Amino acid sequence: MARHWRAWGAPFLVNLLLGVPAVVPIWLVWYVLVNWPLAELGWTVRNPTENDGMALWLVIVVPVVALFGLIWWLANEPLRRRTALAPRSFWLLCVLVPFLPTAALFANSG
């Protein structure tokens, strides 16, 4: 069991910690999706005070998401070479675990 923990423990903890600042880019992407493409499809209702247009939000969202993506990649690429996990399992873990803090916030908000 300790050997198994060593294989996925470090990537899990690193990505869980990365998930704390990831709350901001995840929220920004969700906000843009809810207020523009999903609202145009009729799946959500646009925020009534949102009248600045999508361009302003993209100027904010793209750099924030790109910066987080770069940090995420730079943290995980060295871990990939040191872990015993299969590449597919490693990257799946690294993509899903940063969403846990956001999911915890959603669960506690209701």
C-alpha cells in the first residue's frame, strides 16, 4: 500500500495544492460560458448586469487561464518522469484533482 501511495501521492498532493489557485481560472471560464455561449443556446440565463460584452472578459480570462496552465504544466512535467503511474493514469489524475477545491466550494455554498 505504501508503494501505491508513493506512485500517486505526490501528483495528487501537488495538484490538490494547485487546485486552490485554480478556483479563479475555473470560475472565470464558467462565468464566460454561462453568460455567453450557454446563454445564447438558452441553457442558462445571462447575468442581467452583464452588458460589457465578451471581449473585455476574454482579455481577463485568457491570460489568467494561460498563466495557470503554464504553472500546472511546469509543476507536473517533472513529476511525470518520477512517478510509477502509467502516463494515462498520471495525466487523468493531474487534470481531475485540481477541480476538487472548486467542487468543495460548490458543495459548501448550497
